[in-house]
Amino acid sequence: MMIRERALKALVLVASILALTMVLAACASDDDPTPTPTMAPDTQAPAATPTPSDTGDDAAPAPTPTAMMMEEKSRYGGIANFSTRADPPRGWDPMRSGSISVLMPAGSIFGMGNMIRQCPDDGTAVCPGVATEWSKNADGTSWTFTLRDDVYWHDGVKLTAADVKFWLELAVFGVTVGENSRRPVSWNFARWVESVEAPNDVTVVINLSSAVFDFDQLLAVDNQIIAHPRHLMQPEIDAGNVNVSPLDIGLVALGPFYLEEYRPGSVAKMRRFDQYYKTDEDGNQLPYLDGIDFYITPDPSGMDTAFRTGRLDATARGSGFQLTPEREAAILSTLGTERVTILEMAQSSFWALAFNTLREGPLQDVRVRQAVHLWLDRPELVQVTFGGFGKMTGMFDPDTAWANPGLMETGGWNPATKDADRQQAKALLAEAGYPDGFDAEFMCRRLWGFVCEPLVGQLEDLGISIDLQLVDDATRAARTLEGSYDMVMSGPTLALPSQYGSITSSAGTSATADPKHNDAKVDDFFVQLAGAGSVEERIEIAREMERYIAVEQAYGAWLYTENTHTVVREYVKGIQVPIDNYRRNLDFATVWLDK
């Protein structure tokens, strides 16, 4: 029986989302070496349906247009021109990067989610992906999924349970061949998986190490994507190429579009996959578009110019590229409200200044960490960083049930008490032995310089001399594992309290966590969340966790979330706008052009 529980979950989760989660540790390098141009392999998206002898599996039937499809044929056709902010890093691999730089173009190739996914209109609920139904056993330690039998890879090979088992085991356990090893992912569901079974072609059983009653929600996060075809990747892995990426095998995937051409630094061209398994609510074959050309536009001002002059149909999502009030006003002034549509997507990332308490220095003292928390002027940061397109948060959106009621009226967040908070911050520093401040290394992802620089000014006003180190994502990932920083900017995107596990757990539990500590109590919160049998229990645990991590121990100074504004031409229809997180609904299967 399919697990939905939409009503109650929607009431309590409303606005925060994921990822990936995609947690920052999985955030990938937008500064990777320049990839080589890629053309679709000859076997991809064949003009004629492959025969069983071509693929070794049952071939996909050609789609048959329905009467409704003929009536709605005006929705079909056309090539949309969208912007994406950078070349997808790390071989386009969602196991290695939850960055929007991967997801914006690649969501159309991979599709969103896996066996299950977040519902397009409600990210707090779970909807089918390539599975039709799923259930758990009585004690929550085993979950069974039934797959569709009409899902095909872009080269015509049929998806089976063995493929999903391969993907899950690669993600959860990694792989070692000789001296070559591939690390497991840091996705939050992975820590609980003990084994995976595929008893037949359409059944997958996931056995857990302990009860996890919200495992379906942890698994359904949209950026946890099946993008690793067993029939193409297993031979590479067996030959020792354990880090083979989706790009290495031609981006053969399961989504509504296939890759026709990729020119790094220029464009990625996706074209309609006629054997895609999804239809719209009237039974019409998806996708509607003939294709999407994603133009790589690393400069926001250049992107805005291309949109205003008609070369782009939609602007990019992602920090630094979503519209500021000034840029939005300029576009509306040029084109008018009748020619464009502004898309508003809240809750992109929960930004925090994370502290390393394992490195010898002042931040090992909780009084110093609390002083920083109290000192920072969050409303000013929202204004300077995002032009006001944002709001203060703790670990959770204050408008959801996860958050502690009234937290935004307490020290550090409340603008009305800022003078008193800053006096207390100075007193705490003096009490800790640092009346004149101290020196600190602040590591920041290069793409986030505009976020980190305003923080530097405020920290230096407190007396902390900051060495701001802007690094590429490969360096950030390596230094996070090493713990070679005093402070680091953290910006996870998540939907559930459990998803903080890989981001805030102890260093012994999660080497990819941004705040560094060895606090077993933090780890225990995630054990409690996994074993909680009801949403109400999880709410109480989440609130206690927020008070302990963000206030009492101040392992980070939680700041704000940004609101995402992007713009599309008025003729771009059918975009499923994710009100909770801009990293969702990126398959664009329902998009059509009214022109």
C-alpha cells in the first residue's frame, strides 16, 4: 500500500526542503577542470525503437498519441532556451553534487527523485517515481517497493529491480576494486541502510539497521536521483574505474529528455525522449517540449541582458543568480509585467556560520560561540546580501511546526534587543579571555563570496580578525573532511529535521558535517528522530534539537533563508513552481510554449 500521509505532513512541514541535502558536503565543485565536449552516443534516444536483440531486454513500445493528445497538440513542440549558471561539476553526478549547477540542466535528463519523489505540488508529501507502491513492515525496519514495468533507459534497455539495487548499493556502500575506492554518499537515508534485495524484476526490499518510520520521506528527496545505469557502469567499475560518472557514459538516464549535445562553457542541448514513462493527468505523453537548450551564463548581468533581448526564455536559479529587487525592477521596467512572469520560490537554503570546536582555539569555548550568535545583525545581513529577499531563521523555517515558537523573538534574532545582545556578546568574549578579540580562518565557497563578505564586516566589528578564504568546491570538500578551518559558511537545503544528520552530527559520525564537534547528544537526536513513530513526536525532538544545537551549544550561528525570484517569458507555461525550494521540479516535463 502506498504511503502518502499527505494531510498531516503538509500541515507541519509546509515550507522547508531539500536536496540534498545534498547537503553542503555533497555540494560540488563549480570550479572543476573544464570538461570535454560530449555528443550523445549513437545508441541514445534511437530514431527507431530498438529490438530485443539490440538491447538484450524488452524494447520500449513507441508511444501512441491519444485523442486528448491530438486536441492538445498545440502544447507539443518547440525548443525552450533556459539559462544555467555554470557547467555541471563532477561529471554531472548527483551522487557527488547537490548543486543547482548540476540539477538545473540535469534534472531534465535524469528526472527527479528515484523510486519515489517529493510531490511536485507539496514537497512535504511523497509521490511515486519509478515505483508504483511501497510499504513498511510493522517495526519500520524493512521497506518494500514495487516498480513500474514500463521504464526504459535512454538507450532502450528496460529498468529492473537489479538496476535500482545497483544504484542503492553504490550510493550507500560505495565500492572498492583493487586499490581504487569510491566513497559512499552523504544522503541522509543512507546511514540506515543495512542491505538491499531484488527478489524479482519489479521488487526492491531495503532492510534497515533500526526502525526509521519516515524513511520514505528521507529517500524521496528530489536530488537523490537514479543516474547510474548498471549495464553501462558495472563494466567500467569492474575494470577499476570506480568513479565513473554519468557524463562518462553519455548521460544515459531515465528522464523526459536525453542529451543531444554538450559544449562546455556554452550550451547543453536536451531533446525529447519519446519512450518516457510518464503522462499528464489526462493520459497525454510527456514531455511536451521537443527540447531545451540550457545556455551556460556564468555572469548574472549577462544573463539578464540575454533575457531582456529575447535570447533566453527563463533565467537561472541558484545563489547569486536569482533576481535581486534591483535586477527584477530593471527587467520589469524594460519588458513590462504583461511580457514576463516572476516566479517566487521560498526556502532555498538555511544559511549558518558553522564553527569548528575540534580545532584548538577560542571557538572551543561555548561563550565565544554564543557571543558570535548574539552579535550578528541578521536583518542587516538579509538586506545587504539579498536586497531584502529573505527572512531570519533558526535551523528550521519559523513558520513551520518544526521550529521553536517564539525563537525569532530571542537573543541574536530579535532586532529589538540587538543593543543589549551586543553588550552581552562583548561581555562573553571578555569572560572567555578574549576582550580584544582573536584571529580566525573563515572558509567560504567561492560562489558564496557575496554571502560571506558582509559577515566578515560584522565579525570584525566584534573584534574578530577574519582571514576570509574563498575556495573552489573541491578544496572545500577536502578541507571539510580535514576540519582545517575555524569557521565555514554552511547553506544546506532540507525538508526534514532528520536531514540535518549529515550536516550537524559529530565528526565521528559524519566527516562531512560543517560544524565540527564530538557531541554524542547531537547524534542521539537523529536516533530519536528515526525511531519516532509519529509526526508529533518528531516535532518535539526537532524543537529540543534546535534549542540545544543553535542556542545552548551554538555549534553554528543560524542566520536566514533567501527567497528565490526568477523570471520567464509570458509564453512559457506549465512550470511546476516549487514554493518550498528552488532545487525541485527540474525535470520540466510539463513545460510548454504558448507561441
